[in-house]
Amino acid sequence: MASSRKRPPKPDPLEQRLLEALRDAVAGSAATGPLLIAFSGGRDSTALLDAACRLRSSRVAGFAELAAVHVHHGLLAEADDWQQACERTCARLDVPLQVVRVRVEARGGGIEEAAREARYGALAEAAADCAAAAVLTAHHLDDRIETFLMQWMRGAGIEGLTGFVAARGFAGGAALLRPWLAVPRAEIEQYVARRDLAYVDDPSNSEPRLLRGALRARVVPALRAVRPGFQRGAARSIELLAESAEALHELAAADLATCTEDAPAGMLWLERLAMLPPGRRAVTVRAWLGAQGVPPPSRARLAQVLMQALGSRADARMKIRIGSHEVRRHRGLLLLRAAQTEYRGEATIHWRGEGEIAVPSWGGVLRFEPTEAEGFDPEWLATCPLQLRGRGGGERFKPHALRPSKTLKRLFQDAGIAEFERGELPLVWRDGRLIFVAGLGADARLVEAGGGRIRLDWQPDAELLPQG
């Protein structure tokens, strides 16, 4: 006798593929803790949140704790309505929602790039707040191809062309996961339709005045017409680029370790860099800059760094600006430091017993420290104004009692002070006589021990200190 029980309906194959891709991504990341869904309220993230909740209801490992974050960019009039829609959806699904408002300021990369930076900063902030093990975004195959095309048009290198990756480290030790990176947009659209999910529609996604919108509306359909199904082939190419980028990254890390071994913190040996094949030199310098938080420079600027670092005389000056930093060379080393302001002119101060006097035009403070060791007589210091000046050339100085006076250039060389730092060190004069040089100390002929003395010291502002 046949059983009267109805068999449960077979799962929809398309829905099953999306659910399995999400499950496998979380399982592969070994994330143990809350999962944070980046939730814009749009079609793709709505589908992702719905799928995560279905896996939570099925008690799939890793999905017990779900949370969502909505980034409010404030760029369009509908932004407040989208926030309210997200709040309603999360309340219905019993998912805690955090709303992070950001301010988007367009800079050199345009409004799209600025919004992306603000968005990922907000995701990092939210991930830290809820101690998320992983942050999940709903990027899909079409997004990846559009990003590839955008980067290709901008002349990006191999890492830029790979665009999104399926998984990578994120802020605070969390993982950033894109479980549907191999899923076409059309399949997510079908999922939303079959589940009858309500979502918000951001008109800027198809705005032809924005690069991504133009690619989505005009270029990708044209490519599809020329070669239907081209997305799968393009995805394979991007994966091959990602594999090559990973190998190149590992090689660069090894070369960088060789070039920085035994070097002072943040510096790189030029002799070892020169021993690398030409193609690996550029990759190594780019890795060195990235390790210190400096955005990758243009190809032309990087070529300039290598030319001046390796192709000029050892004593030639080198100063190349990259963003808010300068690349310099000193005694066989390449080093990075915060870009400096050129200080000029004379500053006059009157010491009245203060512990320190700020000298803004020179970017620091002159300190007056009581000492029982050798120092200036305080009454002598106070009776005349003190002038802070730059080097004029030919100055002689005697910082050591048992050694003859020497030119400042020779003394700076002996002290190992780089040529590019010397112009930032003020000279202190009293009544026409050089009494103190920042970085070298006081004139030995004008100080003595005996108690109740004053020791001078120059302290540059913190933001002007060399990096590393």
C-alpha cells in the first residue's frame, strides 16, 4: 500500500545553488562568530540577507548569529526612505540592524571611489562594534566583470584588474566574504522574483553619467550581443589574473624581506634592490610603500623613484613626493618620511624662564631644560633675544670641547644627519654668535657645569618627525 504522506517539495535548483554557495563560503572561511551582512536594501543584498536567514532557520553551522549594517551615504533624496525600508526588513527577519551614516567627499578618484572608501570604512566600524567573524557582501559575477572593465580603462595593473576576490582579511581580524562572486546577476534576479522579496531600487546603479552605470547599460549588453555567455570566459580570465597576482605578491614579499633585512625600520637597502631583475624592482618598491600605508603611485612616479634611487650618483639629492610622503635616499638606504614644509627666515624669541617656546615658522619648540651638567648661564641667555635661522653657508661650530671647530656640513656628516634633514634644523644665535645647532648641540665654548644651568633642546612637531 502506497504511503499517503506527501513528500516534501524538491528544492528549487537555482535557490539551492545560491544557498550552497553561501553555506560553502562561510564554512570555507572557518568563521566562528557573528556574521555581518552588508545590507543596502537593494535587490542583491536583500537576496543575500534572505538566504542567510533561511540557513539560520535550517540551523546550518555558522549562521546562528546574524546582524546587518546599512551604510547611509546621504547622496540621494531617497536615502532616508531606504534606511526605513531596511529597518522594516530586518525587523521582519529578526536581524539586528546597525545604521552607519557617512560623509562622502569626492577627491581625485571621483564620487564613486569616495563612496566606496566611505562604505568600507563604515563596514569595518560596524564589524568591530559587533565583533563579527565575517562581513558578507552581495557582489556577483556581473559586478566583477564591470569592475574589471573599469580598472582596465583606467590602466590598472594586475592587482587592480583582479578587482574583487571571494575572500580576504578585513578589519579587526574579520574575513570579508563575497559568496556569490561566481553567480550571474540574472540568477539573483530570479531568486528575488521566486521568493517575492521587496527591495529598494537605487537609480544611480544605472546612471549612464557614472562609469559603472554606462558600462552596465551600454557596454556589457553589447559584449553579450557579440558573444553570448561571455561572462563565464571573462570570469576565468579574472581568476587566472588573481592567481598570477597572488604569486606576484608572494614573490614581492620575499624580495622585500631580502631588501629590508638588517635595515633600520621602514628602510630598504638600495644595493640589494639593484640586484633584482628590473621588473621585480618596481614590484618590490610598490610592496615597500604599501607596507607603510602609502597608496600605490602611478607607473611614471614609480619609474622616477627607481631612476633616481638607482641611476644617480650616491651623493645626489633625491626627493620624490608621493601623496603626503616623500621618498628619500641616505647612505645606501631608501626611506620614507612625512612630506616636510620648507622653513625659512628668521624667528626672534625672548626667553623669560619658560620651559619651552614654540616657533611655528620652524615647525617645533625650543626647550630650556634645567641641568646640573653642562649648560648655559640662565642670566646670560635671558639678557639678549635669540634668533633662529637657517644655514647661510660656511658656518663653523665647536660642539666638542676637545676637538677643533668644523664646518656645519662636516659636523652634520659626522653625525650621520641626512642632507635633506639639515635644512629643517634651526641654528640659534645670540648677539651675532652661533650658540646652538639643532641635532648637534651647544657650542662647547659657551657652556659649563656647576649647577643651575640651562640645556637647550630642539623638538620638531610630532607630525614632522621622520617616518619609521
